[in-house]
Amino acid sequence: MPSKPLPPITMDAVYAAPGYLFRRMQQIAVSIFMEECKAFDLTPVQYAALIAIHTHPGIDATRLSAVIAFDRSTLGSVIERLEAKDYIERKPAPEDKRIKLLYLTKPGAAILREIIPAVERAQARMLEPLKPADRKALMTLLVQLVDLNNEASRVPLRAEDALEHLGKSG
Amino acid sequence: MPSKPLPPITMDAVYAAPGYLFRRMQQIAVSIFMEECKAFDLTPVQYAALIAIHTHPGIDATRLSAVIAFDRSTLGSVIERLEAKDYIERKPAPEDKRIKLLYLTKPGAAILREIIPAVERAQARMLEPLKPADRKALMTLLVQLVDLNNEASRVPLRAEDALEHLGKSG
DNA sequence: CAAAGATTGTCAGTATGCTGTCAATCTAGA
DNA sequence: TCTAGATTGACAGCATACTGACAATCTTTG
């Protein structure tokens, strides 16, 4: 057998491939987010970063990247843009000259309060076409899959554990 | 009531949001794809484009973007790179001077044959952590959701219908 | 304490993705 | 036919993402 006959190459195989579906769904999710939030000058990534900084005031960029599973390189420019919009500020850490601490500003906290309803509408719209039971089933499976595949991505999620090495006053 | 008390802002709400999970899963999917296919100089997007051009020889860029649901602007550079690698070639359409027809080259067809097993391994790996029944359930729900949300994205999938206006000799 | 090693923020380079625009070209209607 | 409108490929500009590298800085070790 010099060459095994390959399966026929069809677009249907592409349309049914997990990778294609994940990409497509991501495009759709971003599109819905931007539509619901067009009154606010925030992208999904910037929103997640703001939430994380709000939840962990004084976090540094490297730990932030672990908490939201974003690439450290990418995060640099995201932070820059958030700072340019005056939603966050960077302060040098007194005990480590390499580190810059991130804090939400008043306008940052304000925009967060205002945008949350729009974000929730967006999240709901993404799943709206499914029956409620199916929405729940899909989310359950996705949470599992993302968790079990955590190490497969370049920047695994390190959630709260990532903060254990931070100097906490508690 | 001057201001309604907002729900507490937690990272768990972010981690459970559909949009966040889709983004995360997309990152993971790309990472796995690139790892399995590192022997071949092809990205997931370039792979999908190659398959579509193989399936629809002589397609033009605009219709290609509809068939794989990629942005027309983005596709331009993707095509450029595929052409630079000598995997496809562009020929001017005789009856319409605006259009450039896309064809797979011999090296393009060859790389497609070679990469397919790696791509299938990648697709399988993405779902591997789930039980077989759960994989099937997830894919079924995702196919539904992507289809029902088709119009929500900037570039809805137009699959084969997009080709109806193409001059077909058959 | 000095050298080796690790960490942090940053940058260059590449590759999607999106919005908006434009000239060239084709099409449809007056 | 002549022109208003649509289509096509291309481009500029912005925003993720990833790889790999780097200087400054901190930590660990001998």
C-alpha cells in the first residue's frame, strides 16, 4: 500500500471541527459584546482587566496576566490603553523597582459600574438562541473543558493562587 | 433609592461568563493546533483557507471570506502569505478585471495531504479531556449555537450559497 | 559579598480580526 | 448610452495574541 487513500476533503469537515467552532463562536461573542457596549469605549479584554484590577488592587502586570490568562506581552499594550483612558494608574512598587502596581481610578470604577448591565446583556445574548437547559449544559461542559485543558495554553489560568506570593497585609 | 446596589464584582463571574470561556477555549484550540502542526508552516486560518480553495478552485477572495466566515480585510493578508509560500496562486478573471481567482498549487495540495493527520490529532486533543458522550453533546450544542448566532457576527457564514452567483460551468 | 539564575516590564516581529475608506470596475436604471 | 449605485481588492488604523529577546532588577548560592 504505497499511499493510504485520504478521506475526502470537504468544508463540512471544517465546519464541524471543534477548532473552527470555537473560533467562530469567539468572533460572534466579541461582536455581540461590542454591540451591547458600544456606548462605552471598552473591549472585552479591557473589561476583564478592569474587573481583575478592581478585585485585586495593587496587582502587578505579570500576576494580572495569570489571573485573566492573557499573554504578558499583549497585556502591556492593554494596560497602556487603559492608562491612557485614565481608567487605571500605575504606581512603582517601593520594595521592588521592577514592578508597577495597578490601581483602578475613580473614572475606572465609574465606567465599570455603568458597563456591567450592558456586559450582562451581551453574555445573555450569546446563549439566547439555545433553550435554557441547553445553555446550562453547554456552560457546564465548557467550564470543564477549559479547566481540564488549562495547561494546554501558553498562559494557563492561575486565578487566586497567583496572588499567594504577593505581599498581603492580612 | 438613589442607586441600586450592584451585584458584587468577582472574578468568578468573569470565569463563568460565556464570552470569557469562548475566548479561553479559542486560545487553547489555537495553541493545540500550532503544537500538533509545528512541522508545517500553517496557521489554523491558513489551513481553513487552503481547504476552502481546494474545495472551490477558482473562488475569489470575497466569496472565500463568506465560505469560511473570515473578514474580507483580514483575508487579504492571509492570501498574501499563502501566495508567498507558493501554496496558492492568483489569476486575473477574464470576464471581470476586479476579481482575482484563487487556485491551489502543487505544493499547496501536497502540504494539505501531509498536514491533515496532524490537524485531526489536534481537533481530537481539544476535546480529549471530556468523556466521549460529553464531547458529542458539546459539539452538538456548539454547532447549533454558532448556526443560530450566524447573523450576529460581522461576516456571517454563507457556505455554498455564496457560490451560486459564481459562473459555474457545470 | 559576588556570581548565577530568575523575574519584570518592554520591545520587535508576525498573524489574526475589525472599522472605515478608496480607486477601479462592473451593473442597472433613466 | 450615461450615470448612479454596487462590488472588488487594497489599504490605513486600531486591538488582541503569540514568540523570542533584552536590560534592569531581585534572589539564591557558593
